[in-house]
Amino acid sequence: MSKILIRGAKVLGGEAQDVLIDGGTIAEVGGDIEAGDATVVDAEGKILLPGLVDLHTHLREPGREDSETVLTGTRAAASGGYTSVFAMANTFPVADTAGVVEQVWRLGREHGYCDVQPIGAVTVGLEGKKLAELGAMHDSAAGVTVFSDDGKCVDDAVIMRRALEYVKAFGGVVAQHAQEPRLTEGAQMNEGVVSAELGLGGWPAVAEESIIARDVLLAEHVGSRVHICHLSTAGSVEIVRWAKSRGIDVTAEVTPHHLLLTDELVRTYDPVYKVNPPLRTERDVMALREALADGTIDIVATDHAPHPHEDKDCEWAAAAMGMVGLETALSVVQRTMVETGLLTWEGVADRMSFAPARIGQADGHGRPVSAGEPANLTLVDPAYRGTVDPAGFASRSRNTPYEGRELPGRVTHTFLRGRATLMDGTLA
């Protein structure tokens, strides 16, 4: 593997430095490093971050390859600066056995655009009735540490308690999709002024908040770890903040779209804005940004949810829920958090690399940009401004809510263990 010299990058947004990659490792970080026989990447004015880690990605394979595959999904990830993604379990068949999680893990290793860590289902078939093979999935070649029925809530308190008890034995974590199903029957969007005016079924904030409150108390009782997926309301923020003040081992994520978009967009009836949990109010958006800034919310996770054209190009009620997000996540975070002064680039590195790698136990990822560390890196041009065009996406799906919007920043290079997966904006 050839040497690569990244010349003059602002490491984590700080002073410009050179970074020499030799093989799969960062060999040297400093000023005026001799290039020798290395390939030189001119990084003047660009930000060098550790490779991004997404704790919440839907790769759809096996079973829904019309939406996405491990290959296309990891290509999208590399385009967005990611070197590791955690693949959710709601595939067909469901990733609820050692065999299925190993299949996904091996597909990730074969394609090589980023590391793929499968997330195992909490319950058999995501049906919420019987615990899946948590121990077998953990002991498999995939080494599963995160378990989730995402797409469905583990609404049975006894099942949730048992899952928390089980994963505690090997230091795992249960990632909860917080949605009380009885409170969201027929729900189409956030419950509030807009839903009342449009006559669409409302999705109340309390449906999310009640599950989070229950689960942090269960985690405290058991002494286990719980992670809250795609937190979306101001009330949820306050519950997590309270739980952390008690010392409960809870972490939480927010999606890029919940940091930027509001339920006012549903007035267009464009199904591209239909997502689970739904887009909330401006007040919620501001609370989420503040919580991400102060650390109440630990990470940004994309909830990358690809769908084929026919599942979104239809009437609102029939449309699938979800948005693609891997290729635009960093730009949205730059716009909502960096350009507003809420986070520095060092803070972005924490929320999008260090912290998600720590929560998911992603070995070799979320590491400092320093000599001796794995060369999992992403290079960003923060001065870039461009209009989002999904036709250029690496993802197989195009259901982005940002089409035609101008967003800042552009990932120009991604390195996975020293190998360029993205070079000058082009996939290797």
C-alpha cells in the first residue's frame, strides 16, 4: 500500500498540519513532513476529521436490494465521509440469528468501502414477543454488541427488561425505537397545529417520551446500557438530561433531518418528508440542537432509510417512511451546528466519530488523528457550497428531503485503513 501525504489540513479544525499515512496507519503528524515517494493530497483550507461512524444505517440487504445493497450503501457511506456503519436488523429475513448477521458482516468485508457492523434484532422477527439469539449473535464472527428492533418499538416492558439484563452480561447495548404503538395508530405526522389544519393523523410527542421515560428507569433498575434512537422532541431531551443527572447509563442520537426540517414542510404533501419519527416543530428543532451542543444528545446518526421510487412517488398516506442521509449528513451538521456556532469541528468529530464508535464498540474507529493510530480519516472542504442533486448519489435510492437545497461543505477524500475509498470527490 502506497504512502499518502495529506498536506496542510486543519486537523479537527485546528492549526494546519501535514499527516503522513503509511500502509494502514498514521505514521506522522506535524509540519513540513517530507513527501518522499508519497502521493500528495493538497488539503489547504480543508478540515481533517477521523472517519465518521454511523450508528444507525439501513442497508436493506438481504431482502430489499431494490432499495439498497451493502455495496451501494457503503459506497454512499464513503461518499459522506464514513468509514464505519452499523446496519439495522429490519431486513428480510430479519437479522435475528447468528447466520444472518454474519452474512451482512461478510458482505461488508467483501465490498470494502467501509466497515459494516450488523445490529442484531432484540426480538424474533421484530415481533416483540420473544428474545432473539442475543448471545449467539454476540459470539458469532460478527461480534454483535448493539441490538435494536428499529422500525418497531420493544413496547413490552418485561421483554425490554430481559433484553437489558441479557446484554449486560457482555457489555452490549439495547437501542430503542421509542414509539408507543397504541398512541401512534394511524399516525401520519407530528401531532400539532399543522396536523390539525391538514386533517392528518397526529403522532404525539408523548408517544416517544413515555417509552424513553420507562426505559431509562428500566436501565437504572437493571444497571444496563440503553441507547435512544432518533430522539426528536424537546420533552425527550429533558427526560434524557434528567436520566443522565441521575447517573443512568443512557445515550441518545439525533438525525440530521431532525436538526434542520420541521413539520411545516408536510403542508406540501410531498412524501419525501414522511419519516419515523415525524418531523417536529421549530421549538423541538432548537431544543435538539442545544442538546447536541451540550452533550445531552451524544451523537448524530443518519437513520439512512432508502426506498425505491415507487414507495415515495405516491399519495402521502400510502408512502413509506424514511429518508436517505449518508451523503448529506455532514453538510447538514455544518449548517445547523457549526455555522450557528453551536459546535466546533472538534465537537463534530466527537458527535460523529468518537462517541458513536465508543457506544458501538467499533474497534479502530473514532480514534485520534495522531501517529500510530489507524488511518481512518475524512477530509472536508467547508468552504464549498452546492445544490443537492440526488442523481449524483452513490445510494441506490433518491428519497432525499434536500433535493434542490444549497448545503455547505463537501467531503473530498475518505480513507479506510490508509486506502482511499473517495479521492477528489470520486469513489475509488
